[in-house]
Amino acid sequence: MYGTSKSFKHNTLVICTPVYLIAVGIAIAICSIFRSQHPLLAVGIADIAATVIVFLASMLFNNSSVYDPYWSVAPVPVAIYFILNPIYFNAGMIRQIIVLTLLFIWAIRLTYNCFRRWTDIRHEDWRYADIRHKTGGLYWPISFLGFHLFPTIIVFAGCLSLYPILSAGINRFGILDIIAVLITAAAIFIEARADYELKRFISNPKNKGEIIDTGVWSHSRHPNYLGEVLFWWGLYIFALAANINYWWVIIGPVIITFLFVFISIPMMDRHILKKRQDYIKNIENIPALIPWFTRRKMRSAP
């Protein structure tokens, strides 16, 4: 999984980078056309247009995984657009700097991890491959709606928190912001730690055929998902600290939490259990997401 050829990686980056640059360019043009409209409307339309560009590239290369980096790439230009179109000035500048820093760290790390796992442009995520096998000729319409547009809408909902933080904040940096910093930073650390431990586990020949249940993976079956959920809740708390009138952007972290709890986790558990019947032990002994519900550790970390 991680021992991929550098040439394959290079080719994948060479193919995907222009696709995403074109998507960003189209998004910028759309925002310019709709600059007289509310920023959320302009960004929403631009986001969909960029998604269409990436979808067309997915069709061109016959691989829906071309869209995979979109989750971590899209929030960055969205954040930049918001901060360049402020409603209020000089309120929460410290918050803006901190959130942008955390967002960039999260985006760079997650995007890098995505490409690190992606063997080459011919490699497609197993979820897409399964649906492709089941749907046949209907695959691409389903791919657009389910694997491209649906995630874009979810990420956009999560990015709603960035608007009060970067554009409509009225409160200066305070205690609530400190809480948000701790949650968001912890989220990034959990994701990074989970990915590091998984990479190290897989690269060890002694663990061939085994299922990781050590380190952070002994407290949560899906610590990477836990970190992702916490990240969006951290942004929401920043939003409350910036302007409580935008409390309704809670729709973002709520939808993302539901996505992981009711779709991503069950799907991943079924996938692993299908290949490894003994994974039932992990399901029985390690909580799916929240660590403090751990019943017992399965073994000590090496």
C-alpha cells in the first residue's frame, strides 16, 4: 500500500495538479461573476462548478479517485475568498491567523496523505470499484451525485464555519477561541498520529495479515475519522467565538458527524469484516469512534 513507485506518484501529481488548478481557476471566475451576490452564494456556485471540472477529469481518466483530494483542497480557496471579502474589519485578527494556520496544516497533511496512499492514476478506491461493479452503465451518473456532488455539499456545509471566522467576526479573541484551538489542534494530531501508526504497522513484515489495534487504534477503531470529526467541530467553536449570530452553521459539523457515524464507519467495518472474520474482535472490544467507551485493550503496543 505504501511501497509505490516514485514515477507513478509523479505521474499522478502531474495529472491531478493541472485538473485542480483549472478547477480553482473556474471557481475564481465564477466568484468574480457573482461578486455582487452574498459570498456564501458565490462560493457555493463556484464550488459546484469546480466539482464538475474534477468530475469530468474523473470520467476522462476513468477513475473517481481523482476527486479524493477535493475534500482537503477545497476549503483552502474558500477560506481565502472569505478573508478577502470581509464584512467587519479589525475584529478577531488573531483568530483569523490561527484558523488559517490550522486549516493549512490540516489541508496539506491530509492532501499529502491522500497522494501517499494513492498508488497511481489507475488505482481507484475500493468503494468506487464496488459501486462500479454493481451499477454498470449507471456508474458515472451515480458517481457524480454520490462521490462528487454529495461530498462537495458536505464539505461546503463544514466550510460555513469559516465565514463568521474570516469574514463576519465581531468578537475579539477569547476563552472560547482557546477551547477551539485545543480541539482543532488535537484533531490534527490524532489524524496525523493515526496515519503514522498505520503506516508503521503496515510496513512491518511481522504484522502481515494482522489488524492494527495498538496505539490510538486501541482506543478507537477509526481514530482518523475521529480526528476529522473533531476538526470540523473545532472550526464551529471558532465560529461561535467570532459571531454567535451564526450559530446555525452547526449544520456543517452535524452533517459531517452523521456521515462518518452512519455511512463511513459501517461501510469500512463491513469491508474489513468481509476480508477478515476475526475483525469482529475489534468491533466487540474497541469503540467505533469515541475513545472513552473502550471496554478493554486487545494488546499492548510494541
